[in-house]
Amino acid sequence: MRVWIDQAECTGVGACVDACPQLFVVDRSDGLAYIETGGLRYGSHQPAPIDPALLESVIDAAEDCPQDCIFIDDAA
């Protein structure tokens, strides 16, 4: 499973961080959400792998996002 953010739609509300702080961050410099995992930061349209232990929290983050800009797919 992978997750990605469409940062063109992100307003930096931070609902994703509230739902899954282990994976999502809001950058103070641009106010946009990013995904951080494995020492890497993923920006707009950059699919990041989801740790299976975090899947439920990632789904919550996508569902809680007021801009609906978090996407989950099952691509390897």
C-alpha cells in the first residue's frame, strides 16, 4: 500500500497529522502537509509506502482531510 498527497489542494489544516503523526507533518515554511517515513520526505504526488501497522491511521487521515487531498492505493 502507498499513500500520497495532492499538495495543490492541501491547505495545511493538519487533520492528517492529528490522525497519523507517525507519517504526516505540516511544514512550517510552506504550510503544506508532507509524508515522512524511512528518513525520507515525500511531497506532492510522490507515493510513499505505508507501514501495515499504520494503515488504519492513514485511512483515518485520508477520511479526515477536509480538502480530500490524501490518496491511498495498493500499488507495490
